[in-house]
Amino acid sequence: MTIETKPDKTASNGVGTETAGGLSPEAIKKEDPATLLSYYHMMVLIRKFEERSAEMYTKARIGGYCHLNLGEEATIVGLMAALRPQDYIFTNYREHGYILARGAKPGAVMAELFGKSTGVSKGRGGSMHLYDVNLNFLGGYGIVGGQLPLATGAGFALKYKEKEGLVVAQMGDATTNIGAFHESLNLARIWDLPVMYLIINNGYGMGTKVEYASAQPELYKRAAAYNIVGERVDGKNPLAVREAVKRAIERAKDGEPTVLEAMSNRFKGHSVVDPDRYRDPELVKSFRQSDPLFNFARVLEENGIMTADQDKQIQEQVDQEVQEAIDFAEQSPSPEIDTMFDFMYATPVANAIDPQWEQFKHAKEAR
Ligand SMILES: Cc1ncc(C[n+]2csc(CCOP(=O)(O)OP(=O)(O)O)c2C)c(N)n1
Ligand SMILES: [Mg+2]
């Protein structure tokens, strides 16, 4: 008897382990200036949206939890620049920027944070549960790693239905210690699924440093245990991220999953209410000094893509855009109390004493 083994894919482990090289003048020259400006505009939108979200939280307009993407804008924009309409995205709870960059209206996202019926999840989800099926944006999840088996299942569905596409399973660094991460990678390899597991390594899971929690702190290397290609990319460079995601898209066409680790910094505490006492203020200050947004602006200006005036214009335009989103959220109604159970189940639940279920059962029996 012979046992077939899959060829070792990890020979290429670590490909693209790159730094800011992608923002060199040569690289910038090859790009379309209008596209670069659109990346910058989106990074500014995410930055300002998040700053105003924090403000709205402290004004008690937003309830529950609220986790911000401040410092992670370049990774988000690079990711979305590579994705195509047929691709799917699942994320953790730190996802405002992702759905904005995927194309949701800022007003609908802010309204969701406010719990209003005009929100992307009709006010049922709030900050951690943004969802838009038209954008193939299948949700933010509050349970650490909860999104990973679902994303893996979506990858299986694409393969089963013989559809082309990539499923992105975004997560934080600490999520790689959850069982579901390992189970998902194992299945993705066994079944050759078109899934990219995107690890945003911002150095911390709440107040715990990666090095304290992970036996292998170079997280992309964990892919090797499952015979999956792992890459590490500079998450502060949107072009490097975009190219790494494009490589994952190409691999997915051959049934190759990918693990991509984007190195990033979290500017604020874990959530809006975290005073961030466990980090040295000097360290956080150094993150601001290598701010991906300011860095990208500088690169655009140095390469003649953007003038200081244009930058000012973009900032003002975005200020207005975010203010309009807040006004829209403020003026929108809360969901009506009698719609509380809407959108909960696709079909009535079998064990509930529910006239709707009785009706459904009888209709089924009559068929
Ligand atoms: C199963 C589970 N355990 C614990 C928590 C509490 N918790 C919420 S976020 C978090 C840290 C996750 O950190 P990371 O994966 O690095 O993501 P980041 O917040 O940095 O984006 C923890 C432990 C949870 N929500 N779910
Ligand atoms: Mg983290």
C-alpha cells in the first residue's frame, strides 16, 4: 500500500518577508497617481472615522464595545486594493476600517455603531458585528477566532460550487493561539481551500505581548506546521500588502491557502475604554513617529503625486464626510421594539412554541 503525501509547500515559507522597500521612488513611479491618491483618501477616512468614533463613544452615542483601527489603516487599504468583488471577508471585532474600505457608506457604518436602524446590520450588530452581504462582507465577530471556521467553511463552499474567489479570514496576533486557528488551517490544507488567513500582528492581545503568549512569535511560521505557505509583510506599506494579497489570490486559484502576517502597530488601547497602562508611553510615541498615514503622505509629496494643498483639501473633504456620517447616525431612528426578533433565523425554529413554526410545519407536510 502506498500513502500519498502532499508536496511540501513550506519551502517557500517566508516569501515576501519585506519591509518598506515597496515605497521606493522606482516603485511609486510604476503606479497610477490617481490610484495612489485614492488609497491615501481611504486611509485618511479610516483615521478620521476612528478618531470621531472614539469621541462619539465618550459622548455616549455608541454603546457596548468599540475597537479602533488607528495605526492599521495601510494594511486595510492594501488588502482591499487587491480584493475583487467575488472575494469574501470575515473579520474580528476591530473592523470599522475594513467595511469602509470595502465600500460601505460611512453613514451606514456610523449608524450601526450608534445602534440605529439605518446601520449596515440594521442596528442589531453595533461596532463588533458589521455585515454587508452585497459587499461579500460576512461579518465582524466578537468571539476570538469565531470567524475562522466560518471563513474556512465559506472557502469550502466556493470550492464545492466550483466558484472562483478568495476568502479572507482576518484576525489578530493573539488569535493564533486559539484552537480554531489550528483546526481551520488543517482543514484548509487537507481540502485545498482558497482561504487567506490574515494575521494583523499589532504586538498585543489586549494587554499581553505576542512574545509572552506565543511559543513561536514569528506568527507566519505557524503555517509550516500545516504545510501552508506563510508570508510576513510590512503592514505599514499599503503597496507591499496589496502585492502579498495578490500572490494569495494567485495561489488560491490552484487550491493553495495562505497565511499572511501583517506587521502593524496599535496606536491606542485595546478598546476605547482601555487606558493602555501596560505599554511604555515612549513606545507608543515611537509608533506615531512611523505613522503609516503620515509616511504615505510624505512619499506622495516627495514623488510629486500630491501637493500640500491637495492634502489639505483631502483632509477637509474627509472631515466633512465623517461629520455627515455622524449627522446621519444622529438623525436616524432606533429599531422599533416590535422588530426585535426580525433577522434572527432564516426559518422558524423547530423547538419554539411559535405559530409561525406550526404554519411552516403544516405547509411542509402538505407538500
Ligand atoms: C474566545 C474568547 N476569549 C477571550 C476573549 C476576550 N478577548 C477579546 S479580544 C482579545 C484579544 C485578542 O487579541 P488579538 O487577536 O491580537 O486581536 P486585536 O485585538 O489585537 O485586534 C481577548 C482575549 C474573547 N472575546 N473570546
Ligand atoms: Mg493583537
